[in-house]
Amino acid sequence: MKKVIAIDGPAGAGKSTLAKRVAQRLGYIYIDTGAMYRSVAWKVLQTFGSDNFTDEDIAAAAYNLTVALTYENGSQRIAVDGVDVSEAIRTPAVTSVVSRVAAIGQVREKMVDLQKKMAADGGVIMDGRDIASKVLPNADVKIFLTASIEERANRRYKELREKGFAVDLTKLQEEIAARDKADSEREESPLVQVPEAILLDTTNMNLNEAEAAIVKLVE
Ligand code: DC
């Protein structure tokens, strides 16, 4: 029987990389909920420019857009109003506003509703910040994935450099810390480790080790 797996954790803990690998290995569908909040942030930036918008503008943008997840050779693509934004949502500009966007109640309401529907048939591995606490409280397996802030910043640094972005490691670490703080202290569904979640600290694990640890938990 295929299960429902919830993975939560702070930015850069390796959630999406690992969830994708485990999904492929076990034949599950991977749902990246951060990409959904990033899509709303992308739309807000497209519509209003860098910082010229109110919380009401953000809520309206979320209300009026359609987000569609599709799968191509096992990897997730995401489209906003029919436009493929899979790469565009990973830019530093989107990252810098996404925590603000994700803190707004109406945005979360719409995304959580979509996420619950996507997981309704099971066989799903979903990652985010509020998956075990809010989206899938009845998930069969709940994992809280984390790593030290230094290690998470290092991983993001390498990832962004590989994509050709010029980034500064110290600044990146500060940005990640600020995003963790915003995501953990917001009123609406903050990032929390629910009591029943299993803590997996990947600071000293490579990808294969972390993948094996998750597969073991699922099986
Ligand atoms: O995992 P990520 O970096 O792609 O997530 C982008 C932002 O979206 C992150 O700052 C927190 C927010 N987020 C959220 O509030 N709830 C989720 N379920 C997933 C992401």
C-alpha cells in the first residue's frame, strides 16, 4: 500500500532534492509546496515590480491565478496561468519576497486547499513547512528534515553558483536565517516540528545516506 509522506523543515535542508529522489525510487508523486508559494511570489513581482505592493495585492494575485503542477520524466514542472515558471521561481528576486507572500492567510488557504486535493489519492510525498501540522495531519510518515545553518548555506551557495548566480556565502547565510525566522515566527501555520515527526539531521550525511534513511522510515 502506498503511503502519504510529509516532510517539513527549514530552507536548504535538502527537502526537495531528497523528496524527489525518494519519490522516484518508490514510485510516488512528489509535490513541492514551496514551488507553489514561489509561483504566487513570481506573479506578484510580474504584476507590481519589486516592492510596490500591499498584502491585499498579494492576496488578490493568489486568488486570481491558476497553478498547475505537471510531471515530465519524473520531474515536476510548474505553470502559472499557463506559463511555465519552473526556473523563474528559483531566482534570488523571488526568494527574497516569498516569505512575505507565504505569511498571508488568504494565500495559504488557497494553496493548502489545492495541496490537500493533490494528495487525496495517496502515493504522495509532499514537502514544505506546514505539511504535517496543517496540510496532511493524517500522513503515514512525518519527517522533520534539518541541517546546521552553515551546511544549509553551503548547499544553497553551490546550487546557486552552478546555476550561474553570483552569490556571497555570508549574505546567503544571513538571508536563510532571516527566512527561517520569518517562516517560524509568522502567525499563519508557522514552521514547526509536530511531536510525532521524526527528526532527521542531515548535516553530516551525504545524499545517498539521507535518502536511505528516509526510505527506511517509509518502509
Ligand atoms: O522550500 P522553499 O524555499 O521553496 O519555500 C519557499 C518559501 O515558501 C519559504 O520561505 C516558506 C514558504 N513555504 C511555506 O510557507 N509553506 C510551505 N508549505 C512551503 C513553503
